[in-house]
Amino acid sequence: MARTKIALIGSGQIGGTLALLAGLKELGDVVLFDIAEGIPDGKALDLAQAAPVEGYDAKLSGTSDYAGIAGADVVIVTAGVPRKPGMSRDDLLGINLKVMESVGKGIRENCPDAFVICITNPLDAMVWALREASGLPHAKVVGMAGVLDSARFRHFLADEMNVSVQDVSAFVLGGHGDTMVPTVRYTTVAGIPLPDLVKMGWITQERVDAIVDRTRNGGAEIVGLLKTGSAFYAPASSAIAMAESYLRDKKRVLPCAAYLSGQYGVDDLYVGVPVVIGEGGVERIVELELTAEEQEMFSKSVTAVQGLVEACKKLGFKGG
Ligand code: APR
């Protein structure tokens, strides 16, 4: 059977890390694409030379021509610019919107059957724009944010309680921004809900609140430290988990920016919710009952995402 093909649009910090992880996990052959000529080819060659040492069999190639992504099974999009200290994700909107127009066209013309994962920020608006520009079915275009945000939440909690990250399960709802909603009620350590762990004295409510806050600002904390760009290892790992669930039909339940058509009372918008990812793409949207407080935070987040999509429309974005 032919190997699957993974196209990475954008060969910067995240793109290069995605290619390495795809190789290490033997997910398929990898094509790196970038408008900066030479970079995708250089990274592909470097990673191909790591293959004999690591023992992965994958063909890695680089291109600046969209014809190179023809027939890709999965496309992961990081093309655009990352933020610098002092910038919010929303400050990237104007530049990255134009990038989504060209990327969407490239996907539509070369691999319309692919499963597409968008990472470019501001995520919830960019995944909407990419879907519009590509014209692909909504179930095949999804945004990576929730897996990353919940991984940050899980890391901080595991560190605080001195338990394995593997045993901490959590997810966040809403947009990928300051209004995201880490769901404390559904966060567990080996099945024990976080509110019970507070009662058991494993963690204080004050520390939970501080960790929720740190999670919301998790991206900015890294931007402030790196100064030249934003996080790339954890974003790449998160998108690879989503790609793997699709390619291996694992049907994992992962929080993603998914297209809502009435669920959670939201229509025609991409927002972060738990979904099942399998061979059909987004196969199911998990609709939770929210408490009044969670609903209020979620609605605030939805309003923020709506504002970004409106801003895209005002900038003259028309899609494909
Ligand atoms: N088409 C293809 N590639 C493009 C385009 C375009 N129109 N415009 C820019 N690029 C490429 C750049 O040349 C660069 O190599 O996208 C790459 C982005 O890489 P980095 O600048 O290293 O950014 P990275 O850290 O990978 O983040 C990419 O993901 O998390 C988000 O906010 C982040 O939007 C940013 C994106």
C-alpha cells in the first residue's frame, strides 16, 4: 500500500518540528512547502539525513510550488507570521488572512480530499477563512488550539500535584485566546475530578485558579521568553496527535476548533469544542451541558471569535 502523504504549508519553526515528528512516528511521506525558497528544501534534506540515524522510512521533500502538495492526505497549515512580544494573536489578522486566501486556493486545486489542520493565528478566524478559501467540507477542516491549551493545563496541574502528565486529563472550550474556558469540572487525575482533588487536599482552589490563569496566557508567556517568535514544540505535537487520529482512524476525543452548525447554540462559526476525529475527519461534536458560569465564559469567547470573523469580512475577505 502506498504511504500516506502529509503536506506542511509553512516550513518555519512549527513546520520543521511537524516534519520531524511525522518522521519519528512514521505517519507517511512529508512535503514541506514555503514561499521562502530554499527553506523547505533545506529542512527536508536535513530531516532526510536524520532518518538513517532515527530509523524512520519516509520520503521528505521541499517545494515552493503548490503542485508539490498534489494528492496529500493531510495538510497542516502554519503559513503566516507568528507574534512578537506585546502583540496579541488578533494583531496578526490582516497579514495572515491574505496568506489563508492563497493557501486555501492551493489546497482546493491540488488536494481537495485532504484533512486540513490549521495552526496559523488568530486561530479561530484563520481556520474559518481557510475553510472558506478552500471550499472543502467543514468536517475536513479543523483548527488546532484546544489540544495545545489543554496540554498546557495538564502540564501545570501534573507539575503542581507531582503526578504523571499521562494521568491528567483535561480540555478547554472556546476560542484560542484570553477568553478560552479551561473546564475544571471535567479535569481529572486518573478519573478523579479536580474539585474532588481540592477537597482531598491535593491542590488548593487558589492554585487551581492561578493555573487556569496561567493556561489562558500560556502562549504569551512563551512569546515573552523567546522574544523572536512563539511556541512551536507543543503546537506541533498537538497537531500531529490530530493528524494521527485521522490517518489511523483512532477516533480520539480531542478539543479542536470545529465548525458549529447549531451545537452549543452557535451557528456558522469555528469554536473550540471536544470532537471525535476519525477517518471521516470531524465525525462527532461532543455537546456538553454547561453550568451557567461556564456558559457565560463560553459565550464571551464565542463573541470574541465572531468579532474576528467580522473583521475578516470588513477587510474584504470573500473566500474561494
Ligand atoms: N505561503 C506559504 N508560507 C508562508 C506564507 C505564504 N503565503 N507566508 C509566510 N509563510 C511562511 C514563512 O516564510 C515562514 O517560514 O510561514 C512560515 C512561518 O514560520 P515561522 O515564522 O517560524 O512561524 P511559526 O512559529 O512556525 O508559527 C506559524 O502558527 O502558532 C501560529 O502564531 C503562529 O501564525 C503563526 C503560525
